[in-house]
Amino acid sequence: MPKDSDYISKQVDKLSKDTTNNTKALTREIVELYKNQNKLSKELKSIHNQVNDISQTVNKIFDIVNNFTILLSEDDEDLEENYEFDSDQSWVPKEDDFWENDNDE
């Protein structure tokens, strides 16, 4: 009987040590996972902020392009109101240079 109790006692001690070692290893893993989770959370927050900045910049660009388009449209309307355009007339820069006198040769 004493041998059995010694054997059981040794097995209990061994299981206790194994459990303690496993608990320590699991605790280290949990701490490591927590650190990685914090890093990922910070990186995601950074990406979120960058995407928001890009979105705001794109919206500003669209506003500028839209305002520019409106300005161009208003300029075209002013031209049409202030000038008469005749489709039959054509203007050529330095038109006189295109005409030569037969006596020039």
C-alpha cells in the first residue's frame, strides 16, 4: 500500500507541475495575443484615419472641379451674351500672309 500511495503522490505532484507550467504558458500566450490585438487595433485606427483624410481630400478636389466647371459655364454664357457669333465667318490669323500677289514672283 505504501508504494501505491507514493506512486499516486508522485503522479499528483507531476500533474500539478504540468498544470502550473501549462497555465504559465497559456498566460504568456494570452499576454502575447493581447499585445498583438493592441497593435492591430492601433494599425486599423491609423488606416481608418488615413482613409478619412483621403476621403476629405477627394471631396475637396470634387468641390474645386465642380466650382471650376461652374465658372467655365458662366464664362461661356457671358461670351454668348456679349458677342454675336456668325457661323459663316471664319478668322485666320495673319490672313494676309496667305494671299500673294501674282506680281511677287
